[in-house]
Amino acid sequence: MNVSTTIPTTVQIRREHLIGLIVAAAALAATITWLLVAVAFDSGATRTQQDVSRPSAVTPAATQSTGYPSDYRGMP
């Protein structure tokens, strides 16, 4: 068995390349996050719009809450 006892050399990268890699990684992460959020919330928004446009949809204004006074705003 042959084992090397030397310490590996440090990888050197120019500052411009490092900044470019960081910006590219941040842009990729932002794009993936935006796509995931767009897909997650787009399907729900489309479905909700269709439900609200129906005349038989129940809206919060059509229902009356008897648990709180009409001027209750949720704060003391």
C-alpha cells in the first residue's frame, strides 16, 4: 500500500473568477427559488380565481361571525 505524506497544494483562483462564481451561484439559486414559488402558488391562484368568479361562491362578506362584535379588529 502506497500512502502519500505530502500536503496538497492550495488551489488559487483570481478574485474576478471567484466573484463571478459567487454571482452565478446566487443567480442560479434565485432562479430555482422563483420557479418553485411560481409553480407552487400559480396553480392555487388560478383555481381560486375560477372559484371566486362563480356566482355560488361563498365570500367572507356573505357570512356573519357571531363570535366577535362587528367592530372587533383583533387588537386590545
